[in-house]
Amino acid sequence: MRNFFKSIARDEQGATAIEYGLIAALIAVAAVGTMTSVGESLDGTFANVNTKIASGNASAP
């Protein structure tokens, strides 16, 4: 029984899985932040295009 607990204490597979999970979570947070920023920028761009098109249609004969 004592050897079993020693082998568990030396086993690093669980720690490696946790590290990979933390890395994946960090990448996901960075991706969400980047996509939010790009989405807000695109929203402003499309609003600008919509305004230009609307003003162009209003002045058309």
C-alpha cells in the first residue's frame, strides 16, 4: 500500500493534463478578447458604411 501512494506522488501525468487545461483556457480567453475587439471594430465600420449608403440614397433623384 505504501508503494502505491509513493507511485501516485511521483506520477506527473495529472499535473501535465492540468497544465494543458490551463493553457487551453488562457488561449480561449485571449481568443474571446480578440474576437470581441474585432467585432466592435467591424460594428463601427458597418455602421459607417450604412450611414454613407443612407446619405447617398437620400440625395439620389
